[in-house]
Amino acid sequence: MNIYMLDIPECRDFSLVLQTIGKEVIFLKDPVGQQHLFQDASDLLQSLFILPLYLLKDSSQQTALFALAESYEIPILFIYKRSKKLKDPQILPKRTIYESIAIPANSVEVKLKLKALQNISMQLYTARMKERELESISLKVKQNLRVAQNFQQLVLPTSLQKKDIEIQGLFQPSSELSGDLFYWSEVDEGKYGFMIIDVCGKGIHAALISMSIRSLMPGLIKRVKDPTFITKELNKHMGHLFQEYRKESTNAAYFTAFIAYIDTTARLIEYVNNGHPPAIIYSPCNNEVQSLSKGSMPIGLVPDMSIEKGSLHYEAGSRFIIYTDGLSESPSNHTVHRFENIEQEFIENVHLDTSDLLQELLVSRMRHSEINDDICIIAGTLF
């Protein structure tokens, strides 16, 4: 430890005691000009300042060294003369640690004070190192989360624009990893399948489940071609995935989903709504709005599910939206839903092109309250 003190009589007398216990002292005649001696100190254990507790008549060097101790958070040992009428010191450190000792002092007293300062310094140094380590870990976690969030967006499908159908999606994740996901694909000429899911909860576990489902989506959509059988396959997948987990935990791992196929030649939609907010389809010919809610409970709750498939024929020019509950739920009160508001906003903005319609729905949600959940929206037009 390097010990620095002012070149004044009180400090010189105290340095003699320090020499008896093997401590070398560096005297500072110009603290500001000599701060290069200690400004590179990387921790609290390398330096110690010794200062008078009370201000001297010419206190410029004393206050300068005091300010440097505060700036670099270097510990201070204050010295003061023994007196029956001690006054409170004019100023004490706020940022750095300190001790005080009356002079003249014997070597035992000095050793104890130095040891006390060293112990406190060691504890603060250890705490600071742990804080830096935690900051480093936190930074790495944030970097990894950003990479994972970017990856989640990369696996989303691009907009589909055909002569018989148009589909676009909007993905607005919360600050955490998302459990929301959507996918669509052309399965045959004039036939399209799409799916949107919302995993219960959010964060890493929800993202892992959603990406597990995402890996199955292309094969299921193109191979199975029936929303009822896809629901059953996904329910089996969740059962196998969490078989051991359910034995050890009462928490259920499940997700809501809306799975649909569109036959543009027959102008027919077949769907299963698995506990998801109802999709909305608007027919401009008769100004009719329909909610698509037939289906089953969320996927993953029970081994055997009762599933009801819904179907409807649509008029040319019909438009639709499907969304996750981040668009409809209020973060302050999860019992409050905006289903009717969303339907009304959809009808009021149904004349907009699809990308503008998606943005308007999101902006309306942002006006309502803060967003703390993932949001996925699919919007499209059936020609």
C-alpha cells in the first residue's frame, strides 16, 4: 500500500510512527501536480491518504488532497491532536471510506487503524469486483438476448402476395424473448395454410417452446393439411416434450393457437381456434363481420382434447386479422380485453392497405397503455 501525506509538521511527526512499523510514506507538496502518482490506482488496496482532521490556516493543499481522495475513492486516515474541547470537523468524506486517530499515537493504535481500513477496503474491493463481474455477465446476457431476438424475427415468413390472396404479419416483441410466432405457406395451387401461436408466459422458456413448434410448422402445414390433425399432433408433441416436467411441477406448459387453411378456388376457410383470441373476417359486400372462435382449449393442457373444426365461405374482397393477446390485454388489468375495440378499429381502417392497417392496430394499442407483452398480428385480403 502506498501512503501519501502532506509535507506539514503534524504529518511528518506521524510518519515517524509509521516508519517504526515498516511503512514508507510519500510526501506531497503539490497534490494536484503529483496526482499521477496515484491516479492509476486500479483498486482501493493500493493507496492511502493521511490528512489532518481539521482544516489548517492555509488549507489549499489539504482541500485539494481531500478532493482527490473523494474523486478517486482513496481511503483516508485523519489525524488530530488530543483535546478536551474537540469540535466537529468542517467536512468529512461522502464517497470514500475513512478512519481517524488521535496524535501522538503509539504503533499499536496505528496498526489497528490501518488494519481496519485495509479490511474495509478489501470488502469494498471484493464487492466492486463482484459488481463488475455481474455487469459483465449482464452485458453478455443482453447481447445474447439481442441475437436470439434477431433470430426469432429471421424465422418469420415474408409477406405473401398472390393474385388470389395477400398475407402480411407484424411482430412486436416485448423486452424479453418472445413466445409468439406465426407462419404461412402455399401448400397446393390455390390452397394456403397458416398458423399463429402464443406460448403461456414469456422469456427464455416461452421462446424455447415457440421455436420447438416453429421447427414443426413447415412439415405439418404442408403434410397434414387439416387444422384438426395439426392440433392433435402439436398436443402430442407437447405431451412428449414435457412428460417428465409435469411429474415434478404443477405449472402447465401450453400455448394458444389459431390454425387455418384457405382454399381460394372454393373460397373456403377451415380452422381450429385453440383458446386463441378470435380471428376476425370482414366481408365488404354485405358489411358483415364474423369472429372465428370454434376449436378447443389451449394446446398442451390435457392428453385428449375435444376439437371442433370451424368452416365458412367468404366473399371476394374479404379481409381478416388474427392476433395474439398482447394486442387485446391491458397490462394493468388482465381481465380487461379490447376485443370489441379491435374489431371496431379493424372495420374503421379496413380500407387501408395491409401494412398500414397493421401499423394502425399497433399504434392504437400503444395509445391504450404500455406494452409489456409480445404482439403478433396477421392481416390479409382474400381476392
